[in-house]
Amino acid sequence: MSKFHFVRSFRAATGPTPHRHLTMLRMRRAAGLLRTTTLSVRQVASACGCQSPSRFAAALRREHGVSPALHRNFGLP
């Protein structure tokens, strides 16, 4: 199976592409870690597979609409 066929099949079965699905899972885990632990934003970014805290913050903001600090301080979903 080619990677293109896999992506089309995955998207037809689940909705998002594999990359988008992985990003959603990572950001869901990151939001949970921010709410339930005292790890720094850098540590949460690393634990979720992001290359840098700034890329992590941008991805979290794109996914949930708020910064990591708002997630931590106000317990937003």
C-alpha cells in the first residue's frame, strides 16, 4: 500500500488525515498535562513530541484557541 493510498483510506475512515489525528492526540494529552501536573511548558512540549515550546504554544493555540498559560491557570478544556 502506498503512503498516498494509506492517507486517503485513513481519512475516509476517520475524518482527519493521520498527521492531523496525531496532532489532535498530542494536544489533548498536552492539555491534560497542563491541567493536572506542575510540569513546565517546556517539559510538556517535550513530553508531547514538540520540537520547541514556541511551536507547542502555537499548536495548542491553533487546536484549543488559548495559550498554555490559560490552560494551566484557568483549567480550560
